[in-house]
Amino acid sequence: MKIEELQIYTSRLEEQNTFYQETLGLEISEKGNDFFEIKTGYSLLRFVEKTGATPYHIAFHIPDETEVPALEWLKERLKIQKMGNDEIVDFSNWEAKSVYFYDHDKNILEFISRRNLNNINSSPFSAEEIVGISEIGLATTNIEEKYKFLYRHCQLRIFDGSLDKFCAIGDPQGLIITIDKTKKDWFPVDDKAYSSEFSIKFTHQNSNFHLDFKDDHLTIVE
């Protein structure tokens, strides 16, 4: 599953614009009165202004074995969100290591470095090294319903977890991180999970998909 476009919502449009452009150094590819877009590798991330928008979890692929230089680069710009005392979280069963941080909306952002997925890059880390969007969080009251929808319409399978509290749906290239918000908060910061509205375009098994998530329901966009 390759995430090509992701649209999320913000009630702090200008602050977010400043964060992504100046703090992270990402290129603003398009901007309007109520939105802006940034390119993150092969993915496009769009922020649309909306009163009362709630936080998200989003992960970005970075090249293999670059979690340490990525951590040092981030620490020059912002505060790292730790798991206990660990600034780098080791997902050994996923063959991946991650660093977590917030943007101005307190979206839980993650840089994830997977082994055997992206090319190793020995150049100094910068925003230009971001490969693409890796994950979007989906908080729901019914994981099984969401999984059945994604399997039936998009042929996405369970990558890790179960249909109880946590279920990563997709594959290492792209995941929808699905949690039951009545049973679990967002890792690793234990922030309350909201069913935050988003729209996503991705490719899987040579097919294109466009989905909306709103009011805890997934729909196909024709």
C-alpha cells in the first residue's frame, strides 16, 4: 500500500504552515486561503482549515538506518516525545526504529526507518530525505468493521495486531494504524485518540483507491 495523498484538517492553519515550512523545512507546493500542501517524498500532505479539528497520528518513512541522524536533526528543532527514557523506539518485530514528535496541532508525528524497504542514505539528514507517508492513524469504536471494509474494497490485510485494541492494516510500505479509542490511547504519548476526519489516496496491487473517513465511517470516493 503506497500512500500518495493524505488530506487532514487543522484549526491552526498559519501556525502549521510555519511549522512544516520553517521548522521541518518542507516545501509548500500549493497554498490557498483555507489550505496548504506539502510534498513529502512521493506523498502529498494537504492541510485544510476546519474549526474544532482534532489531532492525528501520521508517520513518515525515512531511509534505512537513518534514525540516529534524524533524531539529532530533529533535536535541533523541537522536543522529542520519548517512550520512557528512549528517544528511539525499537520495533524489532517490524524491523523498524522510530522517533516521535509533535507539530503545532499536537498531531503525533513519527519518523520510521524500516530495514530492507528504503535505500540507505549516507548524506546528512534533512527534510529532503523523507521518503513518503508511511502511516495514518484511524481511531474507531469498531476495528472489525473497518478491517472488513478495507479488506472487501481494497484487499488490505492485517499486518500486525488483532481486531480488539490495535490493528495495523496494510503492509510495510503503507499502514492504516487502527485502534479502538474506547480501549487504547495513542502510543507512545498516551494522548486521547479521536476519530479525526481524513481523506486518503493510495495504490495497492496495481489499483488506485480513494477513501474518506468521517464520523467514524469509511466510504469509497468515486
